[in-house]
Amino acid sequence: MINSNPMPHMNFKCKSLFLLLCVAFSCQIVAQNQVINSDVKVSGNQINFKTYTYAIKGVDTLKMDVFTPKNIKTSDSLPVLLWMHGGGFSGSHRAYPDDSNLVKYAAEKQNYIGVSIDYRLLRKNKTTGFGCDCTKDEKLETFKQAAIDYLDAAKFLVEHAHKLQIDPTKIIAGGSSAGAEGMLNAVFMKDYFVKNKEVYANAKFAGVFACAGAIVDARYITEENAVPAVLYHGTKDNYVPYGNASHHLCDAKQPGYFRLDGSAIIIEKLEALGIAYSFNIVKGGGHEIARIPFEDLEKVFHFFEQTMLNKEVIQTKIIRTK
């Protein structure tokens, strides 16, 4: 006769311990395989909100906050704003009020899925920071890993597009400051930073929205990866160059001397390729232009409606004075 008790000789404490270990092991398997499962769920008047783990890398558990219009229909597949926060690769977080309010706005006012992500802050608690004492090689590695984190977030969205009700062909890549650098390098320099490109073959972007961003080399912007762009930048930015200049304005003799291509160079490339753009230039503006331009968001999303959805080619430069 078969005993129906699977643990006949265990006392109550042993059984409890065994069950706890099983639960912990099961959770670990779920995390490793990234089975879609939200950690948090809250609702507002017009939007729903969930948090997902999109990757686990060493000690870093990378999460994304996903905001969805509350009136979404089961048959809907909505465009996405995938946002990467700033903070010098050493601080801030996905739920910082400005970043969170932006993706909430996208969901509540523009009928997008708004997503704000974590990424590895590789310069956090580093004595050399991310300025002129941080070597060029360290900066390049930081950009690379941030770009890979961003691509992993995009890959997660695409793989769970049906569950999240997103249109994987309409992902707007966005970011400010360090987040803009990580995002822009992910969009335009995947061929440079990523060896196993087939892993991210389906992670494609329909547009970019960057505040005070730059990339390592604008020559990597091609007909194949160029997309409509909304860029904001101050001409006197002393952290992220407006044109082609040294990152953090480091002197050529300093370890952190590393020239980047800022928004002006990116726009030159897009213009030459006949790609739509809206370039918002602030004469005399510094790195404060990395601030999210909430006053312009209606225009930003209208631009993407015209270019991403209606396929119009619009090339405008808006010049303001600080």
C-alpha cells in the first residue's frame, strides 16, 4: 500500500523548512527565466501600474515600472515610451518624480504604454566618479553596459508584447543625461557594443527622445538604424557635449579625455539621411537642459504621431535663448 504522505518521517519543523526551500528555489527559477510576473500593482484614476523584473545581473535586480491606460481594450496594442533616467551612472532611480511623471503622462494623456527602467549604476561609489579622473576605457565600458541594459529592457518588452499589450514596432527610446547617453548608444551603436546581435534582433526602435545626450560615434548612424528624433541640448553644456567635444570638457592630458558626438552631430547625420527630427537648441544653456521639458510634451508626442504613425518627414530646429 502506497503511503499518501510524501514526507512520512519528517516532523512539522522539518516539513516547514523543506517547503520554504522549495518556494525559494521556485522563485529563483522564475527570476532566472524572467517569466513575466509583476512585483507591484497599483491603480490610479486613469492609469494602471505594475513593476516587473526584466533582468538579474550579479547583485543587480533590474526592474521596470509599466504604466498602462486604464481604458485599454483587450485587443489594443499601444506604442511605448521606454525611458532611461539620468544621474551620471551613479545615482537617481526609475521612480524619480520627473521620470515617473513623464511615463505616467505618456499613459494617461497620450494613450501610450509608459515604461521607466532601472539599469546598473556602474560609477556609483567609485572614487574617480565619471568625470576627468575616470579613464576613457572605464567610460566606454560604462556606456556599453548601459546600452546592453537598455537593449535587455527592450527585448523584455518585445518578448512579452502580447501580455503587456504593446506594439513592438512602435517603441520610442527615451532618456535624459546619462540615460540619454545609454539609450542613444543602444539605438545607434548596437553593432559596436554588442557581439551577439542576434539576441537583440527583435529589439527595434521607432524613434528617440533625448535630453542632453550624446553617442560615442555618430558614424554608426545609418539608413538601417536611423529613426525620427526629438533632441534637446544646451550649446554650453559642460558635461555632455553639444557638438563633437570632450566629455565633461576634460583636457587632453587628463585620463577622462574622451570625445563624444552630441545632439548637433546626431542631427547633422539624420538631416543628411533625410530622417525626421525636431532639434530644440538652447543658446547658452548648460546641462540643466537635461531636465524633462514637460511644457513641450504635447508637441513631442505630436511629432511622433506625425513621423512614426503617419510617416511624415519633418525637420525643424527650434532655437531659444537661455
